[in-house]
Amino acid sequence: MKRIKQFCLILLVGLAVTACKKDDDGGEDPAAGTGTLTASIDGAGLTADIAVQAQITMSAQGDVLAISGGTSQSENLQMIIQNFDGAGTYELNFLNIGTYSYLPDPSNPDPSTVVIYTTVNGTQSEGELRVSSFDGNTIVGTFNFTGYNANDMSDTVAVTAGEFNLEVTNN
């Protein structure tokens, strides 16, 4: 469990740092993916516009799906599904991870200040990710979960009305 938390933290810090970078020339962000990733975070809308992506990593232990995206306000969403097998419903918990993170002060991109809410709390299920369509190139679905603050499990966030429609990159 400790290794999963460390893996999530490293992944989220990398995404948070990427989301904090500004495009000074006014052109398109080359790190932005193709498609949409939206959700409601405790009732406030979030539309990912930086590093939006769906990636499948193939391994002998099973395919792993990672859906992620950030905002220019340094908020990030990410879901990681172990043993991904196409369209269907996947519980988000300590194995299939859902996370929401943010920098309290986006002008200070110090990774040690990132606040992380995650489904990694030892319970069976804290939400779900539903893949309604997957053709190998595009993935479409919905998600919702309760995230627990990694530093204070009594502090939670409700991630609801999540939707994604993304091109898939295979590794």
C-alpha cells in the first residue's frame, strides 16, 4: 500500500509540474492531448486543458489504462486501471486508483505543497470508472469517486459527473 501511495505521489507531482508550465508564445500547448476530460469537484466544474491523455501500457501482468489531465489552475485528475480489458465498469479503490490533486498556490510550483485526494484508503470501492466505448484508438466513458486527503483521511472530496472522450496512446 505504501508503494502504491508513493507511485501515485510521483505521478501526480509530475502531472502537477507539467500543468503549471505556461505557454509564453501564445501558441498551442504541445503537451495537450486530444479530447475532453471534465468533472465536478465538490460541485465546482473542472475541464482539463493541459496534458489531457489516455494511455495504455501493455505488460505480461495485464494492460494498464491511465487517464489524466490538468488545468491551468494547477488542478489534476487521474485514474489508473489495472488489468484493463476494454468496455466495462471498473471499481476505483486501492488497486484501481482515482486521484484529484491541486497546488494551493499555483504561483509556487513546489511539489511538496501538492494536496492529493485519492481512493487509496484501504476500502473495497470508493467509486467507479465506466468505459462505454473503446475501439483501440478512442476511449469514452464516465467516472466518479470519493477522494481522501493523503495526509488527513477525514478530509474528503467528491469527484462527480466525470466524463472523458480521448484518443488512446499505446505503450
